[in-house]
Amino acid sequence: MIYYGCDIPEELYYHLEYDTWVRFEDDGQATLGMTDVAQTASGKLLQIRFKAVGSKIKAGRSGATIESAKWVGPFRLPFEAEVVATNEASFKKDLLIANRDPYGQGWLLKVRPLQPDIARQDLLSGPEAAPYFQQRIEEHNIRCFRCVDEPRPSE
């Protein structure tokens, strides 16, 4: 679903408070990233510091620290997980990749849920999350965009 330029893919799951999207993979892992609404509200990304592969992170704790033009803060995990991969290499090549492609090339972490039976407990499906995002977009006058600057390596 596209609403005021903001993409809310129906096939993903969302943690509304953390502005996180989750795609559960067939191998039991999950890929996570910032929602389109979050990347727009944050502005251009300036730096991301990832937790190390192998780190075990409790639900609600940070898997990365994001610094943007408007915000510095944690990228929180919606469930307890072990980090199996980060997208650090892509961000080194193009720091704005999450601003350009938040649900594709701009993913942040791949994790293995440590309690897979309850990993979806605090998540909403795309169709369930859509009304929340629509309301938030309207209330905050958000208009999603994709950065069009040339790729810039992080420092």
C-alpha cells in the first residue's frame, strides 16, 4: 500500500512503536529494517553503528545505533534474537541506501529469533498496521520521499 508516498508493504510485519519492519524468512531467520515512515521522519542517514554478528539482543534493546540529520537513537529489536548478519557493507558503499530503498537493499539486520514461537507476538501484519501508519502520516503531515543524491560512502 502507498499512502502519501509512504510504502507499507502488506507482506511484512511491523512493530509500530519501534518503526521496524520484519520479514520472516523460510530458514527461520528474520530480516529487519526501518519503515519508510521512519526513514522519512529521520531524514538523511549520517552514520549507523551495528552490533556485532553473534550478539544476542533482548526484545526492546538496540541492534544498531542510527544517526540522521534529525535524530540519533537505537534501532530496537521487537523480539529476542541473535544477530546473524548486518548490512554494514552496503551502508559503507551508500550511506543513504535505507533512505532510497528501506524494504530492499536498505535492510539493517538479519537475525535468528531466540524464541520463534513468540517472535510475532508484538507485531502487526501489513494490513493490520496500515490504518496506524495512515493516521500517523496524516497527524504528522509526513510525505515520504527517496533521497536522490549520489551514493556517498560513510566515514
